[in-house]
Amino acid sequence: MLIPENHPRRNSLILREKLVEAMRKGVIVPEGLIAHGRGECFDYLLGERTQPFAQKAIEAAAALLLTASRPVISVNGNMAALVPKEVVELSEVSKSKIEVNLFYRTEDRVRAIAEVLIQHGAREVLGLEKDLQTIPELFSERRRVSKEGIYSADVVLLGLEDGDRTEALVNMGKKVISFDLNPLSRTSLASTVTIVDNITRGMPKLVEAVRLLKGLDVTELKRIAESFDNKSNLRESLKFISERLLSLQF
Ligand code: PTJ
């Protein structure tokens, strides 16, 4: 579809086209379009900008990735459609592994997503192995994870996730960094660091933050990661939305 250059919602329409195209290629599922729509609604409320509380979470996430021993980026269909380049960049700057992990898992989809990531420069993509491990207490297809990846990770970064798996990963003792536009979701509440921002804006900023913080010593990085209070940051995002709605002038 031709989207006029001056259309006021051009960016949003382009993202939708990207997702529909990814669905046609078997990368995302129709449910992924619905999940995106829920995200768009929260993005409206947030003013479609990376707000200061999100920037603070991005810095904490960068510090957490840089101090992790076995960081892993967990990729689903929506992430592969929206930010494949940034996933690969982040894995390189933060020395994180990449693993495909899907709620609506089929072997064809895992392969299609791995292919997208490889086309964007990924050297290794986990999640395709025959001998996957199982996350205890999880019943969805997301329970199947790589032994070398999510199963043995200490820090897992994910986006557009369902709450069950985030809670299960935290119960396994892992630290979780999530991108979620909905500050009230179970993923947002359970994560160690929730970045309440659109993943398309937040991922490039996270790559940049890792590059900037790389020069700091470990003590300083640990201080940044440990001083971050996720619940208080989520409260800031809700306060921002409430105040913004009350002050809007038409
Ligand atoms: O690819 P699969 O098979 O693993 O399936 C992926 C989906 C997204 C379908 C699955 O994980 C799902 O159903 O997710 P939920 O439970 O709908 O959660 C998605 C969350 O991501 C919601 O809280 C949305 O508000 C949020 N969200 C949607 N779009 C974005 C977003 N957060 C950040 N950036 C976005 N662009």
C-alpha cells in the first residue's frame, strides 16, 4: 500500500504494513497483530515518545546486560518483524546470545524467524536444537528452551511477552528485562527491569546505552543496575499517563 509522505500517522501505518507482511511470510501469527494493537493504544497514552522513566529503565537494562555472565535475547515473531537489526546489534555490543522462543511455536516459524535474524547478521541463533530443555511450571510452547541459552541464562531480555513465562523465568532465579508498553501487564509487574516504551524506539536506545556504559567499571555498572526500582518506575509511568490525560487541551 502506498502511504502518503505527509500522512500524520505515517510511522504507525508503516509498522502495521511491516507486521502484515511478516504475517504473510509466516514470521508472526495473527494474534501478534492483536498484541500490537493493544500496544498502540498504550503508546497513544504515553505520547508516542520515550519518556524519562523509560530512559532510566534503558540505562538500568544496559547495566544489567553488561554485568551479566550469560545474557540471552529471547526473540518472538513480533520482535523479529519489528527490530531484527537491533536484536543483532544488541547481541554484539552486549555479548548476548540470541534464542527464538515462541508462544505459538511451530518448527516452520522458528526457522523463518532464525532466517530473518541470520539475514540481519546474526552468527548464531539458538532454539532450533532437537534436545530443548523444559522450563518447570510452564505449560505453553514457550516452556521449550535451549540448554545453552535461556535455560542457563542469568539475564533474559524479551519483548511483547506473556506473563506466565516472565513469572516462570523469575521463579528460576533469572533477571528479566522486558519491553512492554502496558505498565499493568503481568510481564511488566514481574520483570526486574521493565522498559515501558515501544520496542521500535527503545531497542536502538538500548543499543546506544550499552555502547555508552561499556566504558564504566563493574562496580559502577552494578550500582546502576541494583539501584533501579522497577515497581517505583512503573508507578512513575502510570502517574505520567494520568497527568498527561488530565492536562490534554483540545
Ligand atoms: O510470536 P509468538 O508466537 O511468541 O507470539 C507473540 C505474541 C505477541 C502474540 C504473544 O506473546 C502475546 O500474545 O503477547 P501478549 O500477551 O498480547 O502481550 C503483548 C504485550 O506487548 C502487551 O502488553 C502489549 O501492550 C505489548 N506491546 C505490543 N506492541 C508493543 C508492545 N510493547 C512494546 N512495543 C511494542 N511495539
